[in-house]
Amino acid sequence: MDKIRSDAPQRFPEIIELNVGGQVYVTRHSTLLSVPNSLLWTMFSQKKPTELTTDSKGRYFLDRDGFLFRYILDYLRDQTLVLPDYFKEKASLLKEAEYFQLQDLAKRLRPAVSKENSISEEVCQSDPEEAALAGTSITSTGPRSPSLDARKIGYITIGYRGSYTIGRDIQQDAKFRRVARITVCGKTSLAKEVFGDTLNESRDPDRPPERYTSRYYLKYNFLEQAFDRLAEVGFHMVACSSTGTCAYASNDPNEDKIWTSYTEYVFCRQ
């Protein structure tokens, strides 16, 4: 009986959970097979489930850009490509398309990437004042002129939930500030300007640059790193507020106390 079970073919479930660079996606098995000879088609039709890498929760793991994979998955669903008008990651998306061996998608992206590259080269070769008017920054070894150093004014709010535990023996070291996530609230374009690639936009990926968001968070968990970055680009803290609660780890009052807090820091650049 055991031999019959071991000889039975291994099959993928109809609903597949993927962990792509830390972002979780759920899709149908048939969607992953929609483009023959692609990487995902090979993984989920030519291999056994036990041959694929999984995370600690059993999701199939792909070490790729979790944000851009949403466009890869959208393409697999109906073989169409719809991108926001202000989408600036075409070159990165092209790289992902080539990695996943989606030849038709890569073919559609190449003209747009080539056009963006040619425009960038033309601006870089033009007069620096024209480049400044075009909103393009130019790296220079000399001092920057005031016109090139003009920056947007505005507010950014940094928030975090932290916790620490105090043991029964007060002399024991407390486990301080376990920061789960540092959130960023403010104007989309300003948040991207300040934090760049360290900003995780996966919870609000299509927010227009002129709109505001409270759903971005940072890819690191050190408040001081965020504060240093804000100071580097001319921000100053203008306000701070915090709330906290205390609870026991169990019903026994002799057990460890767990303190949790939520704190917001408001920064301004004028």
C-alpha cells in the first residue's frame, strides 16, 4: 500500500501560493502555465512540487522583485500589459520579463525602455540649466547652483510600533524596542524623493505622485537610519506623539510585562 502511494504522481494544487521577494501572491495553477516555455511554465509543469524551493509556510519561493511581479502575474492572466502613465520601472520590468522568459512581454517593453534611455542621454548632453528645467538631476564634482539645489517643501510623518519586555527580575536586561515596521506618510513624490529604493511601495503601488499616502513603509527597521536620511535632505523634526499600553505575557502577574507603543514623528522641510 505504501509503495502504491509513493509511486502516485505528485500534483500541484489548483490554487498556488507564491512568496516573491517577501511579497505573497495567490493565483491559479493554470495561470502560471498560460505562457508555454516560460520559466514559471517549466517550474510548475515540468517539475515536481518537492523539487521547488519553499519558505517556512510552504509557499513556493522566488527570489525576485516582489513589487514588479504583480505586473508579471497580470500579464500571465490575459497576455495584456497595462502600466500607469507615470510608471518609471520599465527597465526593471524588462529585466524581470527576460528572467521569467516571457519573450512577448519583453518585446513590448524594449521600445519603451529604448525611448526612455535616448531621452535621458539627450538631457544629460544638453545644457545643465535646461536639464534642471526638465527636472533631471546632473551629477557634478563642483558646487551645485541654487537653482539645481531647489527641493520640494512639505511634511513627512514617520510612525512605528515598538514593544519591549521587562522580566520578573528587574535586574535582568529588558528586550527593548522590537520594531515591526516603520511607516511613511506624506506626499507620494516627496516620500520617493527622500527614501528612494529603501521605500517599500507594495501596499500602495499605483499612487499618483501628486497624491498622499499612509501605506508606505521602509525596508529597514532602524529609526536612526530614517532620521539620518531625513536630516541629510534638509528635514527637521517639528512634532512627536506617542501612546503606550502594558500587559502581562500570561494571567500570572509574576510573569513578564510586555509594553507596546505607537509613536509618530513629524518632519518638515521649508
